[in-house]
Amino acid sequence: MKHLPMSLRRPSQRGAATLVVVMVLFLVMALLAAYANRSLMFEQRISGSYYRASLAQEMAEAGVDWTVAMLNGEATNTACQPVATGGTRFLDRYMEFSPADRAAKARSSTPTNLAADCVRGANGLVCRCPDPDTRTTQPATTVQGNLVPSFGLKMGTDATQQYSAFSVNSLGCTDSSVDRCTAGAEARSQGVMGAVELQAAIGFIGAVPSSPASPLTVKGRLTTAGTGGLGLHNTDPGTAGMLVISGGPAPALIDARMNTTPGTPPAQARLFNDSALLALGDTQFFQTYMGMTPGRYRNHPALREVACPAGGDCGPNLLAAYDAGRNVLWVQGPMQISSNVIIGTAARPLLIIANGAVTLSGAFELSGMIVSLGNLDWTNTSGLTSRINGMVLVQGDMTATGGMDIAYRQDIANQLRNRVGSFARVSGGMRDGTID
């Protein structure tokens, strides 16, 4: 039997060792690749979770901002869309806000349930504003390749009675149906959904924080003429039955057209040549009753501007704005009402601020308050009723020709002070909510 020389065996042995080393290196590389792939998948999952959490956070914050905008908006239908007539203001739909003391209470029997919801559609938000306790599960929508986030709102979730403020809970969800995000943590995990709940305190800013305590306040001179006479009525004991305050001299008034508290002579309920009132600058005069300067007041979130036809009747425009749910109106320039319109009610009075001269004529009735930043000329020789239930505030002079009436109403004053106005976030009032 022949044996190979040792010199011929060595190359074969060296090749086997190389193979073992290469296989070990391949194994190490495979382990490194598997570890790197595992780390990459883990990072992707973390990144996806962060993205969903951020999206849910943004939707929850958007829900709070949307709610504030709706509270300061116009009357809407159950699809949250503004309507010209027949709509309901967002506040009136979901909250009871007392005009006596600003006590806030949810209209829903279960405020912890979602009241309204929105989902991101192709052309913006698609929302639902059903009446309290009538909301159904939000339907799911699908957009291939995209997340379709949504949010839902809980209105007035405060455990105790709140005054001048209330809480709104906004639930942001990465799913197109926010109800899926309320099904529990296990369901959210299985559905790979992100959810964030925020609670925000919403505060009220009254439209007339210091309402006049008399039916008529004229910074300048009050002048009367014609037949019928100016009628002033105030039998509210809380205001001492005050009828008129003016910085000018006393005009000719008819006592029979004056009504004040029982036992008080009409002459004692009238104040003229008020030097303190006359000494106020125009800005100070406005700020005394309205709480801020005219320039800043125009930034009231709930205020809406109404354009009046040049030299024409603004009554129909004002009535249309009121029917659309607008309660605080600003007219830039002169304003004239000559049509026989009836605007406002005691339960929902209207505030009109005219940045210019005001001309009133004919038979009309307004429940609320007119603020004239110029002169006011009121003429009624028709023999029909021309009446304002509430207050009139004139920064300039006023002339009343014929027969007209201004009747102070404490319930209207309360509405303007405690219920008509704007809503805004309370600074420092945002905190995380609790999701089941």
C-alpha cells in the first residue's frame, strides 16, 4: 500500500481550515445581519408609534381649537354647517349657560360621552353636530395608503358646577372612527391606533361687561322735538329706576311718557349736565361700558361685521345676520334703519355697534342694545310703534323727533353681560385627559 508524501497532504489540510474559518465568518455576518434587521424593525415600530402619537396629539389640539371656533361661530345644522335660518348655535346646542350668574352645565344627561365628532376628509373636516344624547357611532372611512384621523368632543365634563367657564375634552384618534379609540387599550393595540385626550378650560368674555343702568345714556346733548314724545321706561329697583343720563342740558320731556320705580318722581330718575360723563374722552366712554377700546373690541372672536348699503336701509342686513346666529354686530360707518323690522328677543338679544352716525326711522322693534359712536337721529312720525327693549348708548348727540320708546330690561342686560359674548381658552387650563 502506497502512502502520499507529507508535502502532498498539507495543501488539502490548509483548504479545510480555510473553509471552517469562512463558514464561521458567514455565521457571524448572518448573526450581525439578523441583529441589524431586528434593530431596524424595532426602530421602525418606534417611529410609527411616535408618528401615530403625534398625529393623535395634533388632532386632539385641533378638536379644542375647532370647538372654540364653533362656540364663537354662527348657527349651524347637525352637520356643523352654517345655515341662514333655522340653525342652532353650538353653545345653545350643547351647554346651558345661565344669564343670571354664568353657571355652565352640559345639556347632555351623560357629559362623559362624545357629543360631536369630525374626521379628516379629502377637502377638509367632515363633522357631525347631533343634538345631545342622539349621537351614533362615527362611520369608518378609508383612503388607500393614508391614515384618516378623527376627533371627538365631550362638552361640559366638569365634576362640579362651573361659573363663567367649562371644560371641553377632545379625543384625537388616528383611526377614521373615533369610537374605535374608545374601545380600550387592547383594541387600540390590536388595531395599531394612537389616541390622545386633552381637557381644556374654556372661558367666557361678556359682550357688555358693564351694561348701562338706564335705558338711555348720551354723552353729548339730548334734544327732543315733534309730537308723541320720547318714552323712557325702567321699573327695575336694582338700577333705582334710572331713565336717562346725559352730559348735556335737560331737554323737553313728557312725564306721562316716563315710567320708573313706584313712588319715584320721574324728574328724580333723570340726570343731565353730568360733568363726569361729559369729561370722558370718546375712547374712555366706550371703554367704560364695553370693557375695552373700540379697536380692541373689533377683535372679539364672536363679533361679525355687517355691511350696510350706502345711504340705504340696513334693517334687512341686520335681520339676516341675526337669523344666521350672529349676536354681536359691528357696522363700519353710518347705519340707517328705516324698514319695519323686528330683530331680537329677550332670550336672545342683539348687540349692534355702529362706528358712525345712526339714523332710525319708521316703525321697528329691537331687543338688545345699540351703541352709536357718532350722533343718533331717531324719527318716528308714523304713529306706529318704534321701540327698543334694552339700552341705547350714544357717544355723540341724540335727537328724538316724534314718538318712540326705550324700555330697560334687566333680563336683556343680564343676557348681554353674562351670555352674549365670546369664548377663549383659559391660560394654563390645558391638561391631559384619561382614556379608558
